[in-house]
Amino acid sequence: MKKFITFLSVISSLIFLSFFVKPQLVHADEKTYTIATDVTFPPFEYANDSNKYVGIDIDLMNAIA
């Protein structure tokens, strides 16, 4: 009886978790990266005089992309 209850619990858990599995429907033509940063930490990242984000971290992100 204990094995049956364990088996039933495992099956119920798998069925419950299967509701949260969702296939990826949208495929982008190009890879897209979404980056978040705090631009108040020079020289790693900061906004220059023309309000463009520059710095070591920005250069690194551009090199990776």
C-alpha cells in the first residue's frame, strides 16, 4: 500500500508539473540579448556628456554580442 501511495504521488506530481511546461513558439531570426546595468560606477559603466553609455562593461557586452 505504501508503494502504491508513493507511486500515485509521483505520477500526480508529474502531471501537475506538466502544466507548466510550455514550448518556445517564437524563434527570432537573430539572437537578441537583453542587458541591464547600473551606469553610476565609472570606469566600468557610466553615461558620457552626450548621455551615451560607455565603459569597460559596455565594451565587454558589445564584444560578446
